[in-house]
Amino acid sequence: MAVESVFILIGSNLGERKLLVNQACRMMGERCGELVAKSRLYESEPWGFEAEHWFLNQVVEVKTTMQPDELMKTLLSIERELGRDRSVPHEGYVSRPMDLDILYYGEKIVDTEMVKAPHPRLHERRFTLLPLCDVAPDLVHPVLKKTNRQLLELCRDNGKVNIY
């Protein structure tokens, strides 16, 4: 089985955010593969919606043999265990105790019903690009053909993102 480097964005703006981020890291290391890198923690204002609480974000790199859909199913189960309830329909974005997004699945372009990688909006979001540049600044986006550092320089998002 091939081993892929997968980059995952962790986000939490409800509950004990730092504890939840740490639990998500531990669970991914136990269930998804080897956790080989973690960015600094960042605090960012909500993106795309109004919310009382800001997010804590971190990007991790996991070496995995899981296929994209299997990995996503595992990430969704971790979200559920950490308090995420996707059963209530809603329009747009909402506050949540845990959000796990696959940013890159190796250098592959993945387009399944469950997984779109690279993440279709990663280049539009400072709260994603800043921690991504901590762990993979020179990784080239396979569609946009720019490094994460270049994408950050070009990013027009002016949302507040601070080192936590």
C-alpha cells in the first residue's frame, strides 16, 4: 500500500477548543496513520459567518495508507466523537466543536462525492494558509501550480488570524 502525506486542517470554536484540538490530533494519530508534523495553533475570526467565539486552527501532516474516502469517514467519526452534530440541517457555516478538513491528499487531485482535494477553498483562506505554511510552505498546489507560501502572498482574505 502506498503511503501518502495528507494535510488536515483542524478547527474548533465551541467548548474547550485547545483540548479538543489536542484530542483530534491524538485520535488521528491512533486511527489515520502517523502524525509527522503539526503547525502552531492559530486563533481566527469566523470565516463566512458571524459567531460569538473565534476558532482555534491547526494543520497536521499525517502519513497514511488509507484511501481518501476511508480517511474522510474516519475524520467524520472523530468529529462526531468530539461533539460535532451534522444531523441538523443549516444554511452555510455554523459554530462547531470540531471540524476536520482534508487540504491535500499527497500530490493527487481527488474528486469523489466525499473528498475534494486539494480543498477547493484553501487558497482563499488565511486561517488555512498560515498554519499550512508552518508545515509545508514549499508544497506545490497540484492545480494552481503555486507553493503554499505563494498562495498566502496572493491571498486576498483579510480575516484576523493570530498565533495563539
